[in-house]
Amino acid sequence: MQRIFATLLAIAAVWAAAIPAAAETLTLSGVLTGTDHQTYREVPFRVAAGTTAVTVTFAYTGQDQKAVIDLGIRDPQRFRGWSGGNKASFTLTETWATPSYLPGPLPPGEWKLILGVPNLRKDARAEYKATITLTKDGAFHGFTAAPLKEGSAWYRGDLHLHTGHSDGSCPAQSGGRAPCPLFRTLDAAAARGLDFVAVTEHNTSSHFQALAELQPHYDRLLLIPGREITTFQGHANIIGMTAPLDFQLGGSRAPTFAQILDQAEAARALVTINHPGLPSGEACMGCGWTAPVDFRRIQAVEAINGGITDGPLSGVAFWEARLNAGFRLTAVGGSDNHDATLDPAKPSAVGRPTTVVYAQALSQDAILAGLRAGRVFIDVQGTRDRLLDTTYAAGKLTVRVAHAAGGTLVLKGPAAPLQALAGVLGEDETRTVDIPASQTGWVRAEVRGPDGALWLFGNPVYLTGS
């Protein structure tokens, strides 16, 4: 018995790391005996209005005597699912739930945890303990209870992907086109060696259930929920949020973009303005960014979308103009992939470009924190190992470039020194240049190939003149 309850406590401790402060924890416990053999017991508990997630962690004793207790749950209005003995924990929210359970509204009132007892010997007893966590805010910390990988490292991912849950399509068995299932995108990401992906369907959350189901299978690939909010005045990715979101900019639900940002901030999501350099019109409705917005509330800009790296259609000029205005926005890339079977060597294939983030762990919270911190670069060709790391300290700018032999390093920005970092790069090089401590502004690095093609695109370091 002690071993079973120690296991329960260990599981609860893992989940506790993902539980926000705005949560209530209930404990349901009891004893089943031989008289409960082949019966059901419904154990009531109350869910308050405003609850955004219900998480159940369950354990019991008596397995050494072949005791079996199955598990299910009802809300005040309907049956919400049954996992039998195959899950020790599960979560229900409005937009997704652990497989075996149904997502949907979480009505307040009396819920019932269902205990089914297919086997309990006549002279046996089983003690059970259920920990019920009722989350009270819209924050979401990931489909994994613990990081997929611990430790600080450069993690590689794609922040802009579409599947059949919106307008993604790929060849069907007959050769015709059909909505492309989510797992094909994840297979392509795994094949590319990515560490994380954000699946960002247009204005919908239907893919969240599929992500919850698939995350245990893709145990080396972090699945982050996202939505591309497609408005008439621009597109933006809301990443890391599963709560419902009103996206109808200009209507009564979201009169201004500020109302959309209010919802994102309440859920502690990351907001990225997508492909702002694209035109808006019949060919790409609302693609360019025209919506009035307080850029202090934006965390990132998609500087590189698919194969658009240079010229007026890229997002670079838009992003740099905001940097010059004093906004510290992280530049990211996204494939904007709509066909998971696209040739991996082509722009807009899954992972091309790749956004590479220095983060403390491979978890949703750590990746989003890394994106906000801005130690990020874009690997335009989506390689597995190229590196571009720019730091500044004590009057010295240091740039390390690895696995980009034959390329040329370029510095850009109002604080970029006049002297050039000349010479073709080797396999792994670190170059430094002096910049006076009194200098202000920003400077970033990029690497271009022998033909001038952009290989690596770096984020800026900021000089404060101190």
C-alpha cells in the first residue's frame, strides 16, 4: 500500500509543476471491499463556476490481490468519458481532453467520479485516492506533465503549420487532394529532426484534441497548440493557448485587436504577427498587417515566411522598423506549410525555415520563455545543426557561427560597426568586434551563402549606452 501511495504522490508532484497558482485541489478517498465486486460507485465532488480545467489523478491499493478499479466521470449534464484501468490521470477542458474523455464546457455543480469494480476478492480491500485539480484561469502549460528534455540547449522548431483541421491538404490514396491529417505533419517534423512544432490552424481549436492524443506517441517532439488568427487586417499566431478565443476583429466580439490581445495575455500566450510584408487583396485576403496595435503587447514578428527571405514581401523591413521605434520584438520564421508531403528540400516544407530557440528545457513554458527572451535565430534552409549566436558584453560583440562553412558573416543595424567581419567562414568560428560601451541601438548578425542566399538570420543584441 505504501508503494502505491508513494507512486500517487510522485505523479501528483509532476503534475503540480504544471498547475497554475489559480487552482483548487480536492482529495477524494475511500475503501472498497469484496462486497463492491462487480459494482459501480459514484463519488461526488463540486466544480465551481469559472473552472477552465478538471484534472484527475487516481491510485489504489490491492493490486497484489488482483484488485481492479476502473475510472470514468460525469458532469452535471452528461457522461464525459471512461478510461477504465488504462490511465492514472486525465484532464478535461472546453477545447481538448485526454483521450477517452470528451472536451466541452465545464458546467458548475455536482460532478461524479465513477469507480467500476470488475474484480475485488471476497476477503480483499482496496483503498483509493483521487486528487482533483480545478484550474481557475485560461493558462495552459503543455500536453506533457514534464519536459521532454531537461537542460539548457538550442531547440529547433517550426512555429507556423497547417493541416486538414484548416486548409492543409496532401495527396490521398487515389492521388487526388484531401485534407491532410495532423499526424503526417508531425511525421515530417520528426523526420526533419525538429524538437518542437506549433500547429496553427486558422481560427479554430479542433486540432487541440488531436494534439493531446498524439503527444504521448511523439515523445521527442513537443506539440504546442496555436491558432492563426486570420482577420481582414492581418494575420497573427496565438501560440500556447487552448482557451476559447474570439477572433472576429472589427465585429462586436473583438472591436479592436486590443480585445484579442486581452484574451491572449490572460492565457499567457505568445503573439506573433505573421508575414506582415505580404500584400492584402483578393490574392491573399488580409495577409499584410494593417491593424492598429500597441506593439508593446506583441512578442514576435514572422520576419521570414516560407521561402520569402528578401525584398518587399519579406517581414524583415516591417520588423526592423519596429526595432528602430524602440520595440524589442523577436524575429521568428515559419514554414506556413499546408502540405506535409512537400519535398523537404523546398521552401515552405515542414521545418523550412526552422526557428532555433535557446531554452532552459524542452517544454512549452521554456520554449515560449526563450522566444520572449530573444536568444533566437532562423535557420532558413532548415538544417539540423547550423548555429548563429550573438552576444554583447564589456564593449565586445561576439558572434559564433557553426556548420556554415563557405558562408559570409554580415552585421546589420544602426549600432553595427563600420569595420567588416571579412573572410569566408570555416566549420566553427567565433568572431569578435569592439563596440564602444557608450553606443546605443541594436545590432544583429546574418550569414549568407556564396550565391548571396540567406542561410542564417539572427536576432539583435541591444546596446544601452551604459
